[in-house]
Amino acid sequence: MHTVALVLAGLVGLLHVYILVLEMFLWTTPRGRAAFGLTPEFAQETKALAGNQGLYNGFLAAGLVWGLVAPTHLQKPVLIFFLACVVVAGVYGAATANGRILLVQALPGAIALVAVLIGL
């Protein structure tokens, strides 16, 4: 279960790197607009806000990477903290922006969090 927990946490970290790329670099491209259902005009108007969001997702990914490479005694608390942050961010995003965020962000974070709580 230890390996499963680390793999799931790593996958959540990779997901947040992908979200960072979408929000910071691809927001106004056809791929970025399709991912978020945006018009070209709205994407251009909100580009700076999306970049800020992407940066926060990058911090979540960085924290998860830290948890994966941290010394054994720090691994579990670091991963718990950052996975909990992922879940909270996903729930808040679902409540305020788009319900789909609950499935895309909060659910994978919650599954990984449970795996870390049980497996580490």
C-alpha cells in the first residue's frame, strides 16, 4: 500500500503540473479554451487571472513533489497537508466556478489522501 499511496500522490502532482500548463501557457490557445469552455474573447480578458491560478496549482504540485522526495519521517505529514490543500481547492473550485472540478481535482486528491493515510 505504501507504493500505491506514493504513486497516487505523484499522479495528483502530475495532474497539477498539467493544470499549471493549461492555465499559465495554453489558456488562450484552442486546447486551453476547449479544456475550460472559453470563448477567445473571455480567455484573452482573463489571461492574467488564469496565470495566477496556474501558479497556485504549481505550488500544489511542488508540495507534492517535496512530499515524495522528503525524508521518510516528513513524507506522510507533507503529503497529507498538500493533498488536503488539493481537496479543499477542488471543493472550493467546484462550488464557485465549475462543478466538474470536484471530479477532476478534488476526487483524485481525496483518493490519494486516503491512500496516504492508510499506506504511509
